[in-house]
Amino acid sequence: MTKLDTPQNAGALSQHDLAGVLDWWREAGVDCSFADDAEGWLEIPEEAAEPAPPPPKVDVPRRVTPLQRALDGAEKPAIGGARDNWPSDLAAFESFWLTEPSLAEGALSMRVPPRGTSGASLMVLIPQPEEEDRESLLSGRLGALVGSFLRAAGLDESAVYFASALPRTLPLPDWAELAQRGLADVTRHHVGLAKPQRVLAFGRGLMPLLSQGDTPAPMLSLPGGEVPLMIAPRLDRLARMPGHRKHFWTQWLEWTA
């Protein structure tokens, strides 16, 4: 038998001896090489990290600044058309009011003309005709409220000029945009032709057409001078809120004292 445990015989194994050793281990069921060093067989190779998905897009409402509103308005035709073609007297203005296309963009109802004569002691200005108005301005329920107010104020309707800032009803009008596009100039031109002694405007939405800034001006500046101006709450609000009517009446007495 070959001695495998002696150093001097370690290198003297013959081919026959090596074959016998291998056959012995095969019969023992060992046919692979083993080592004690860790091979990392259980390690899972790292996959390349996928890029993170982009955050969901959130639509943020655009904040419309006064400058942007002015620029947007500049892209649309000016309300009233060329100023050189505007009427120079009240009778011609009524025809202009009923026919000028730019005065009624997006409106579906019929146009309602102003009524009254030039030089009235009071001009009553509302934003637009009421739903009940057909051929005559303020001929419906809110017109009856105005009539009651005028009687209480000692004013006959024949001494009052009734007008609206728009010739027919427009759903949700943007008064600031309309003012930028020229409705403010048309409104002032209308007042200048009517020549009232005072202007009573119902609806604070009319402020961009009549005042500078957010504070109602006590006077309406016109090319021919100034006219006392009072801006009151909307007529529908006065109709349903007695407290508002009381406050309005107090303001009226102070304004006309």
C-alpha cells in the first residue's frame, strides 16, 4: 500500500495510484470538488435601478393679473369700435346702442334701449337688462323696486334717465376685462351725452367702468366735467335684504343732503 501520510512519498504517486484514489472517492459518491471558501451562491445580483417616475402633473389655475387681463383684452376687438365713429348726440347713440356688434358679444337675449331725456336730474345705471326686461329697461320686478324708491325720494320717473352698461344680458360678465376693452369709455361717453345732474349706479361690479381702483369715486370724471356719483348694491340684493335697503336709504339721504 502506498503511504500517503508521509511527506517523502507525497510526490511519488503514480498515475495508477491517482486513478485508484479517484475511483475510491467516486464509489463513495463524491464526484465534485469542494472548497471551504464562500462563493456567494445565495447572493442575488443587484439589478440596475430604474429611474423614478416623474411626479404627476398638477394643473394649477392660471392667476390672471391686471397686466395679463389687459394683454388678453388687447387680442379682442375694442368694444364700441372706432371712437371716431361714436355718436355725438343722445338720439344717435340709441341707434348705435341697438346695432353696434361689439356691444353684445356672447349675449343671447334681445337688446333693450335706454329711456329718458337728456339733462335728467338723475341717471339710474344698472349693469345689464334684467331677465324680465323686453322692450323697456327696468320693466320687471326690480323695476318696481326702483319705482318705489323714486317715489319715496320725491322723484318722478319722467325726470330720470334709465340706462344699462350693456345693451343685453351677458352671462357672468367680467367687468374688469370689459372695462379694459373699452366698455368704460363707452359708458362714460353715454353719461356725457345724457348730461344727468347725478348718477346712481346699482351694482359694485360697475366700479371698473366708473371708478379708479377699488374705492368708489364721489365724482365721475367726464370730458365735459364731473358728475356726482353714488354706487349702491345690486338691485336683487336690495330686494331680498331689508337691512341693505335701510343702509342704502341712509346713504342716499346723505348724498343728496
